[in-house]
Amino acid sequence: MINIVFKKKDNLFISFEINGHAGYSKSGTDIVCSAVSALAYTFANGITDVVKVNACIDVFEDGFLNLDISHLDKENIEKCQVLLETMFIGLKSMNVMYGKYISIKLEEV
């Protein structure tokens, strides 16, 4: 299962962590893993390359990605909100069809 945790502080997204594998299909043909990975990397690149903020991004191993902007000032955190909220909505939509393979949590910190 892919476990995804989004964190919000003062009603603003400040991080997400993705860990695990869907197990929908064998490695290399798993459309759920591929879709989650594509969204995660696209939005991470959008934050760093389009919005141009210095997000902390960690990729420790296959199946793990963490993005954190909690160290940024409020102005830069706010610049990232449209992308982070769009990603959250996209993953929640995937969860409707593939809930057996994806767990999404939202934590207020």
C-alpha cells in the first residue's frame, strides 16, 4: 500500500510524504504506483522549478518521497498552496477508485 501524509499548519499545506508501493500489479507495470509517482515528481518540480522556492525534498529509496516547505516564510508557503492543494485533490480522486492501494491522511500540526 502507498501511504501518503499531507501536513498543514495554520490551514496551509507545509509538507507531504509518500511511502510504499501499491501492490496493484507487478513492479514496472503498476499503474497506481506510476500515477502517484508522476504526480509527486511533477508537483515537487513545479514547486522548485516553476514557483522557485527552496523546498526540502528527500528521496531515500524507491517508493519514498518527502517534500517539506515548513522552513519557508509565510509568503513562499502561500505561493505553493495551489500546487499542493491540486496534488492533494488529485490523489484523493485516485483514492476513490484505488482506495485498496492508497492511504491518504491529512494532519494538522
